[in-house]
Amino acid sequence: MAVGKEFVGLVPPKDQQPPADYNNAPAGFHNMVRNQLTITTWLCLGAIAQGILFLAVGRLALAPAVLVVAYKALLTYAQVVGWVRNPLMDDVIMKKFSAQIPDASGHYGSKPADNDIVVFLIGARSHHPLGIFGPGFKELGDYFDSMAKNLDKHSEEFGFLGMTAWANTGDSKTCPEILSVGYFRNVEGLHKFAHSEHHMGGWNWWNKDVAKMPYISIYHEIYHAPPGNWESIYVNSRATGVNSIKSRFTDEETGQTKWASPIVDASRGLLKTSAGRMSRSQADVHEKLGIADPY
């Protein structure tokens, strides 16, 4: 297939290595704790607290709840009509974009999906009545957090590109399965990390104590996508998923080490279509089918 113009990056490179999304998740612990109880249980706990407050101060006990709900309602209305900023739109990239891994000089090239990429899914779940507060789950989380930090610290050694955190909300009202999605340059780097001191401590702990924790599930899956066998598309989205990864490169003009985002404009050229983004077509199928392009 023909090669077009070099892809245009949409996010300026960073002078300092940004942490993986997994290591920069301020809402993570809050959401995990919230998900340990059902909505019914949280409402009952709130009702008990409200009842205790009513016994202490009488009708004034209604004031905090009324004021909070009124404030939230007014703020939501103000955001809907545009009077105040909607924080949910912070960091949203208002374009159609795709992920392309830059080379050692920070260039994205003009051939889509021109690199190998390894996707590593690793997850855990507590089936204990106390959820994440059951024995052993905190230790498991501490070991994994340490591994994630060391992957950031030694990213070049292990070919680590980034990691995001997710929760499975589909099969249980509480204590959801926790999933982390990691991205590596190759399987060899991932296996090298698995056999390194950064991983062996947690591995040995698990093997020693696994019989004591039958209520904890762990798993992983690995997918290796050679060049031309992966693609991504995002519209009006934050830099999540594969778009959250960072690649180290050397600035050709200054010789300075920098970190590049993979995010490039996908509104035109070969990146317009799925087959184009996998280097399998000229990305002209929309024209052939008469599909209007809103981008």
C-alpha cells in the first residue's frame, strides 16, 4: 500500500517521564471502597447517621442533606446551560484520534501500526465477605502497586509503555473484579520483568500463602500484536487505554531525552478507517460506500 504523509501528533512531548495512569489514579481508592457495599447499604448507613443527628439537634438535622442536594442540583444546571465549567470535559481531546508509537527520534512515521505491541491483562478479585478488607488482599495490592512503580522506574529495561486500571461492573453489585491493562514493546521485556526481583517477591509471597486465601482470584492474559495487527480509534475522549502510554525518545535538535504521547490526528488519510489503521487498505472504503465523514 502507498505511504502517505507523516502522522501529526496532537499532544506535546514531556521533558519528564509521566507516571503510568495506574500510578496516577487519585480516585482509585475512593471508588474501590465505594464499590464494597450496595447502594441500599450506603443509603441505610446514611439514614442511621441522619437519625443520630436528628436525635441530637432535631429538625436542623435535615439542613446538611437539603443544602448538599440543592447545591449539587444548581451546579449541575449551571454546567448544563454553560454558566460554569464542566470538569468532566477536562483533558478531553475534541478530535478523532488514534495511537501510533513514535520511533527513537520522536517521529510517528507514515505507516500505521508499524510496531509490535503486547497487551497484558492482569486482574484480581476478593470473594471474601469483607471484600478488599479480607485477609491478604491488602498485601496483594501492596505487592502489585510496588511492581507498577518499578515498571515505571525501569520502563526502558522491560519495554514498559504504560498501564491503566479498570473495574468489572457487569457481574456483581459489590466487590468488582479489578483489572489492570499494561502495554509493552515485546513479550521478552514482559517475561524479563516477571523473572526480576521486582516481581519475584510478590510471586513468592503468593505461592507461600495461596492455600490460606482461597477467596482471592488472580489471573493474567497476554496478547502479542505484530505490526499491522492492531489499531485504535477515539473521538472526543481523554487519553485513555493505549493512548495513555508514553515512549522515550531523543530530541534530534537538542539531544534532550523526552517522552512522547502516541496520540495522532485520525481525521484524515490512512487513519480514517479501521483497515487503514492496520495498513491493510488505502482508507477509501467510506468514499466507496458513500458514508459521510463528520470529521
